[in-house]
Amino acid sequence: MRLSFLFFSITLFTLISCGQKTKNTEQTYNFKLSDKEWQKKLSLEQYNVLRKSGTESPFTGKFWDNKKEGTYSCAGCEQKLFLSNTKFKSGTGWPSFYTFIENGIAIGTDNDLGYSRNEVHCANCGGHLGHVFEDGPEPTGLRYCINSVSLQFKEK
């Protein structure tokens, strides 16, 4: 009986802690809207990704295979995030970049899958953009894997 209780307690603790995520609300952002205003401003899919840290399906976003020259910015607040000359084909189905525009993004910790990942969010509004991994090309060795729906694109 005590062994069952111990097993149950450990399992419950693990499940609860794995779902914990660093809250962007702990940080202060220059661009702020109420939840109602975000829902009005964004499409349902944009709201799910940018405000609820969702993920679009791979190979479905409009920018995963975009080869045009220009600038990618946040769909929530228009903060400039990435230049097209830093985008590369990663084969993952999401737009991938090896670096970002200075002061465009911030990094947090995401434990939603039961292990830590580096979450990428907009430094201006806190919107969830995607994740960064250490399997990218030179010169940084990083892959900023970003949801298309969280981006806008302005062609050069």
C-alpha cells in the first residue's frame, strides 16, 4: 500500500512538473494587449501559437519554403526578427534561421514535453515563436525553428 502511494505521488509530481513552463508574464514587454485584444487582433491559429505556445503542423506554414529576400517580423507586434539571408533549408517543415536581428528575440525555457527546450519568443510582445536547437549551420551552429503563423514577411 505504501509503495503504491509512493509510486502515485512520484508520478503525479512528475506529470505536474513536466507541464511547467517559464511564464512570459514575469517579464515586461513594450507592446502589451489584453487577452481579449490579442484574440481580436490575431487569427485563431496565430493566437494559439503566439499567445498559447502552440505549434503549427510541419510543412503547412506559408514561409517554410519561402525563398524571397526580405525581413521576417512578429505577426503580433511587427518587431523585426530575422533577415531572409539567415534562413536555411533545415528539412523540418518550419522556417529555420541561424541568427536573428539584434534585440528581436528573447529565450526562455519550455518543459512542456518533459524535458527542457529553449523557447524563442518576441522580445517586444512576448509572443511564442518557436524553439532554438544546437544543430544549425555555421557560423552559429544554431537553428531557430520558427512557426510561420507567428511571422509576417516584408519583401525587399
